[in-house]
Amino acid sequence: MTGVLYLIRHTKVDIGPGMCYGKSDVNLAATFPSEAEIIMNKISGIPVARIYSSPLIRCSKLAYKLGKKVKFDKRLEEMDFGDWECSSWIEIFHSAKGKEWFKDYLNVTCPNGESFQNLIQRVSSFVLEIPLEAKAIIIVTHAGVIRSILATLKIVDADKVFSTEICYGQIIKIENGKYSII
């Protein structure tokens, strides 16, 4: 990859803490305008070639703030947690299937959903299609997808990528095979 990639996680969402919401299309928190302003200031002046985004509202709203020409791709949607969508992580953790998944999230599939390996495969097919550009490419997406991109580009090993904290509104810059937080 010759250009620079900016991976931006969506801002805070309007759902209670400790909830699993993966592919669920949840709304943004009331703090969106101020959070979006901070992100816009951080990327101000960057020559951007393209903006890609997950079509889920928590990403698309931010992507439109960053530029008018946004390309949406369903492969950038968050992991599908299947039956666990909009459930408490504590309940999931204490369930039999949850315990199995937490022991091997890479390979164990969520009930009627995906495993992390499934997500990596989906996201990898997108990453391989990104045109190589001299200018920056922005991707507005979700924490799981960002981790998948880091694993796909072999910047962080897939089995260690969940130790990489990715906060709401965080911007990760990838250049020359390394990443930094802006």
C-alpha cells in the first residue's frame, strides 16, 4: 500500500453500556456534533482520495460529515453477533455458548452470526480491492472491522488484536506497514 489509510471508528452510540450491538443499526449519542467536530479538526488538511464507510447509521452520518462523496460497503459493517445482538455482554459471557466463544472468538461462531475469522475474511475481500493511491483513504467503520484490517494487513496478529483498544471516534493512521493513533 503506497498511500496512507485512516481508519475512523464511529462516535458514541445511544445504547446502554455493556450491550452487544454489532450489526444492529443503533443511533448515535447526543454528543455526535461535538465528537464529529473533533474528528474533522484532526483530519483537516489531509489530502483525501476516497472515503469508504459502513452503511450503518453510526458510521454513515460521520462519513457524510467528512466528505460528500462516500462509498458505502456492507463488508465494512460490524461483526454479526447473531442471537446476541442487543443483549448484555454479561449475559452472553455467562451463557454456555458465550463461554465457548470467549475462549476462542477467532474460530467459534456466534449463534446465527459470525466468528472473528468470518469477519476477517469479509473485511479482507474489501481491503484487497482498495485502490492504491498517493493520497489518503479514509474508512469510517467499527472497532471489530478496524481490528480485522489490522490483522489483514499483518500489523497486529489476529489472536492479539483484541488487546488493541479502539475508542469511539478514534483515528488510526496506517502508513508503511505501521499504525499510529491520531
